Amino acid sequence: MADWQDRLAVIAQRNRQEIVNAKLSRREMMRLGLLTSTGSLVLKAGLSARAHAQTALIPPSPAATSWAQPMPVLPIKTPVAVNQLTHGAPDGTTLIDGARRRINHQLCSRNADGTYGGTFPPQKFYETFVREADHKFHPSWAPSKIWGFDGTYPGPRYNAYYGEPIMVRFHNHLPSRKTHVGFGMPEITTHLHNAHTPSESDGNPADFFNSVNDPDEVNPLGFKDQHYPNVYAGYTALNDLRGDPNEALGSLWYHDHTLDFTSQNIYKGLVGVYTLFDHLDTGDETTGLRLPSGEFDVPIMFGDFVFDRDCQPVFDLFNVDGILGDRFCANGVIQPYFNVKPRRYRFRLYNHGPARWYEFALYDGRGFIPFWQISNDGNLLPQAVQKTSVRLSVAERADIIVDFSKIQSSRIYLVNRLKQDDGRGPKNEILNPGVPIIQLNKVGPAVRDDSADPAAAPLQLRPLPDPDFAALLARADKAKKRTFRFDRSNGAWTVNGKLFDPKEAAARIDQESEEVWVIQNRDDGWSHPVHMHFEEHRILKRNGRPIATNTSEYGRKDTIPLYRKEEVEVFMRFRDMKGRYVMHCHNVTHEDAAMMMRFDIV
């Protein structure tokens, strides 16, 4: 970049940050001539780095040496006694509607004697404090300001178990709205993606609540209690309070979901990991499916960022396509190394966005090393599939097993092979070998490994709830069908031509019903990762063709990679619980621009 272009880009970045700090509304920015009618930043010297160029000129982040620090292992959250919770034991109510009112939890209650009842009374209690903190993305950098669950990015890991309901108290200790400077909104709502959760604990975008530094009459102490029953879907029809074990989830994650500010608050650091175990996926490699466990079960959250010259994350409020960073992070640090022992590992790969898609592969400098994919979107597949790469759109997850005892190289790189130039999504251009994100160093002598070897025989995992795909297609033919178009209309992101209205339900659906949803993208310019809250779905067809049974998309999912000019048909169920939920594009810049719809289960 020429010196004058670099100076212009820095000035433009600084001036855009000043607009963010001023908290101008979009209407005010248009009146001042800063935005076009479609919501884009005007090409104005000193404001837009594109004023003198055909392509965007973005100041590069500060230099950061690769492999200068170890990849952090996410700490496991520990429960607290109910009488030790800050501000006392949960009272059986929770906040909704922007902390304007309280309602009772659907599936648990507090008895007069202080015990808990209801359908799924909580057995364990947790609390987390959401606060601003200093975070070191790189050892040579100055600290960066982040917002984090317990003040960390990513937040702590919750290990939970089916049949063991929990209650989590989220304390909002972020700065006051009156004094906060910079991007992000210090009001929060936490979505446990994609748990089978009552609507009042789902993290609905309209259920944000205030910081303790902005007390109000309804929520003077700045916290919200959320109830996670940790129950399989289908318990109502089975009448057993257990549900169908084939509906189990495994690798979940939690993140902020505040209306209009999800992308900013996620970019600020409000993400974390939640893992669920049961009799098959036990968390103990000597039992059940014998999957790698303990220190050899490693969640990894991926995010990419742009930083200014003071090492602070930069959020471009005027990028309506989706922000891409030039620094790749794994578990909160830039291009770390991770030492592994010569045995099998389970890596849980999470793409928290906000807008980048990945194609992960293992590269040893000579070629790509095969591994075993065992889950898609956190749902175990019917059997392990050997692959040399796995693609994740925003919010998708995949669990893979890597056997380092069978890899000759002592140094391997986890790379991203998917080229992406902007927030519109990838164009299926594959890099060779790709951008290295983690350096994996094989160290030490052989150690005990009680996990099952996927290469010894096709590793059978979790059966699907509907294993006969032909029968599922026939069943779907009889179901009610709805169509949802994810469009770009008059410069705005819409679903069926409408912007999101939290007060309007686009669909009212009977509890226990089954439907087929047709998800369409008619545009040739953008791709959308589409996420449905509440319950997993099955993809039936992509562009009119039934899903092949030997692909990972054949399993259960909660996020659909919807590419340009595509149509995807999915089978949906709405079991056990009632309330309001949402579907949206998980390129969260698009979500915040109102590419979301509400559906009610009645």
C-alpha cells in the first residue's frame, strides 16, 4: 500500500470510530450526509478509505509473530451452592422484553420451603459475570479491551449432562450506557446455541437486560436467571421426561444475541463453549463410545479480527456485508501453537464469526493429513467419516478425531483453505495449502490411549432419529410446507421481503407438529448461514436433489449453509415446549440489519 493510501486508510478508520463513539442513529448519519440511501458509507475523503480507490483500503493490524504463544485451554466452569449465589437463590422468575417484565419459568419453580420443583427442577447452579477486561491477543501487543463472560474471551466451558438440569445466573457488569465509548451495546441476552430450551431462557434478541450500572425498577441488580433442562427432544410425546436419546446434542456454544447488536457484542468477545454428555458420549474414553476425553477433548473457538495501531479491535459499523479480519485467533490468541502427545485427540471446532467461513485441513508441509469427522453442528453422525477437510459456515461446528500416533511429522498446521474476500461469503476458491492458524507440535513419548480407533472399523456413533431416509421423505411430503426467502431488498436484508419485527410472529406453529421449510436465496451476490433456534432439523433436499446419505449434511443440523442462488428443504419438528423463537442469518451483520423472523410455538 502506498504511503498516502496508508495514511488515508488510518484517517478514515479513526474518523469512522469517532462516529461510532458519537452513537449517531442511521437517520442522523443520513441527514449529515454520511450514509447513502441504502445504508452504505459515502465515498468521502477522510471518512471512506475507498474514496480514491476501486477497492477498500483497510489499515493492516499491527505485526504479530506466529507461534509465539500456546493456545489456551478453556477453563471448565464450576457450580456453586444455591445459597451462595450472588443476590440469593433464584425465585422461579426471569426477565423478558428488554427487562421490562418478569415471568415464571416454564419448566421449573421454587417451592415455599426453598426447594425447587416443576417438570425439570435445577440440580446445579452457576453464575457468570459479564464484564469489560483487558485481554492479550498476542504477547508482544498492548492489552485490548474486550467484553467477556467472567471477563475472558472466549468464556469458560460448561460441562453439562443429560438428565441434570441447571440454572445459570448471568450478571451484567458491563459499563453504563451513559459512559460507554466504542462499539457494542452493554445490554445482553445469552443464547445457548442450539439447546432444547424454554423460550424465556433461549436468549431471544428482545429479551436483553440492563447492566447493574444502569439499574431500573424491574432489574435493579442487573442479572437474569436462565434454565437449561438438558433434556432430549421428544419427551412430551414419549411421556417419560427423558426424550429420544438419538436427539442428543454434544458441542454447543453460547453467545450474546442482543437485538441489533449481536455482531458488535460477539466481536467484542461474548462467546463461550457448552458441552453436553450422556450414556454414549460420556466424557470418559473408557466408557460409552470411547471418544477422546479429558485433556484430549479440546474445544477450539475461531474468530478473525481487525485491530487498530493501539491493538484495539475495530468494528466497522458501515460494513453491511460482514466484517473480515486479517488476524486469525484460536481460543482468543493470534496464531498459537499447541503441543500434542502421540495419541488420539478430539478437537471441537467452533466458528463464531461474525462473517468468515472456513475450510479446515491438516497440513504437514508435504500434503494434507486425513482425520475423522464425528459430528456436524455438534450432533454426532451415525458413523465416523474420514476426510481431509471440513467446511464451516458461520455458527457451524464439527468434531474431528486426529490420531497423532499415526502421523509421521512432528509439526502439523491446522490451515484454512477457503478463500474469502468479503462478507458476502466464499466463492468456493480453495487455497493451497491455505492460511495456517494453529501450529500443532507432537511432543513426548507414547501415552495411554483408551479411546476407540476409528480406523479399526467404521466407528458407529449415534443412530439418527429417522434412519430410513426414504420413509422420512414420504413423511415430509404429508407435512405442512412454508417458504422463507432470504433476500436483499432495496439495500436491506430481509426474510420474505420483511425486516425483523420482534413484536410480529411470521409463523404460528402448533406444538408437536411437523413441517417442511423451504429456505431460498435467489441472490447471486451473497451466501447466508441460516440458523433456526429451538430444535435440530434434517436437510431433505438441496436444489431439488435429496441429500446423499454419505455426506455430513445427512445428519441433524441447526445451521444451513445457504449458498448463492440456492434452495434448501428441511424437515422441522416443534416438540415439548411453547413460546417465541427466531430464525436468522448467522452472518450476524446481516442479522443486525434485520435478516431475522420470529416464529411462535402455540
